[in-house]
Amino acid sequence: MEIRDIGERLEIGKEIEFKVIIGGVVTRLMCSPENLEELLIGFAITEGLSSNPKVFVEGDVGIIENIENVNFSINTSGCIGIYTENDFGRVTPKRRFTIKEIMEKIKILNNDVYKKTRAYHISAVVGKSVVSMAYDIGRHNAVDKAIGMAYKKGVDFSQHYLVLTGRISKGIAIKCVRAGIPLIISKASIFDSAIDVCKKSGLSAISIASGIAINNGAIKFL
């Protein structure tokens, strides 16, 4: 096999197959190899599997315990999209965030990992400061990792928001609602299915690419 440079060469992204055991049910996620424990914590919370998950990771195998629901299905839109289809509830903000502070914080998405590889989605949980930031080949995974990191720090999600590089789909919006995050901001577009989630759940959203803001009380326009 021959590999040649045909332009500016970037670092190559890493991808693994991660075997996950959930209440005796085995599934597999394609993901980046970093922060696998946080990935499982976030996944369990945002898929409604557990509000207080216990996870164990050894190599490329992970186990989620203390679960309340294992009735999930595979729903994919080109990225890793395994999510449950049960009622996702509602979310209520405890803080309001100004457009000025949101636009300032979203700059963190253009970080060194992204610049060096152009291979990953970036996601972060943000309040008065950046609480957690994660990357992964899949936008769903990046969101789960950032939420898992923040959960381990004992964050009150109702006073924070989530920023990401990927599109806001139904699955991504539902993940925020289940975690209790009242606001999601993306540099990319938002789907009509995600707007419907906002209407039903009270989630607020900003899509830079689509040029719209959906405010259910989390955004302060000044």
C-alpha cells in the first residue's frame, strides 16, 4: 500500500469498535478511544437508561450498571445514533444566557484538536466557565462524553448549556432534555425534528448556520 501527501497533511483521527454491555444486552459503538468511561456515563443519562449510572471499562469493553431501562433501539442519521424512544420529559432553565456570552463561548469549538485533524466533532458543557469539552468521531458520542465529564464534577445541568460543532437533530436535542440541559447551541444547522422537540420539551436552541434561535426562557436578548 502506498500513501502520499497530496496537500497539507493533517493528523489522522482514531476510531475503535467499543463493545458495550447494558443489562445483558450487547451493542457496539464506533467511537474515538478517549474518555470511554465518560462516554458510557453520558450515554446512560441521555438515553434515559439511568439517572445514576455505574460504569466499568476495560480495554475496548464497557459495562453500564444500575440501569432503569434497557429498551433502546438503533436509530441512525449517519452518525452513531442509538437512543431510546420513551418519553423524554421537559427541561426548565435556572439561568438565562445572553447572546453576547454565548457567541463568545462558542469560539472554544475551534480548538487545537479540530485544527490538527478536521476529524472530530467537538462538544462542551458551559456555564460561567467551560465545565467540560470532548471530541469524538460521532456528534452523539461527543455530546455524551462532555455530559459524562460534567456529571462526574457534580454539575447542575439546569444552569448550563451545551455547544457543539455538529447538527442539532432529534436525538441530540433529546439528549440535552434528558440530561436537564435547557439550551443547546450549534455552529451547524438544526432539523425540523429537533425544533419539534424544543416545542414539546421547553428546550431552547440556537443554530448559527440556520440563523435561528428558539427561546423557551434560557436566552436573554439584549
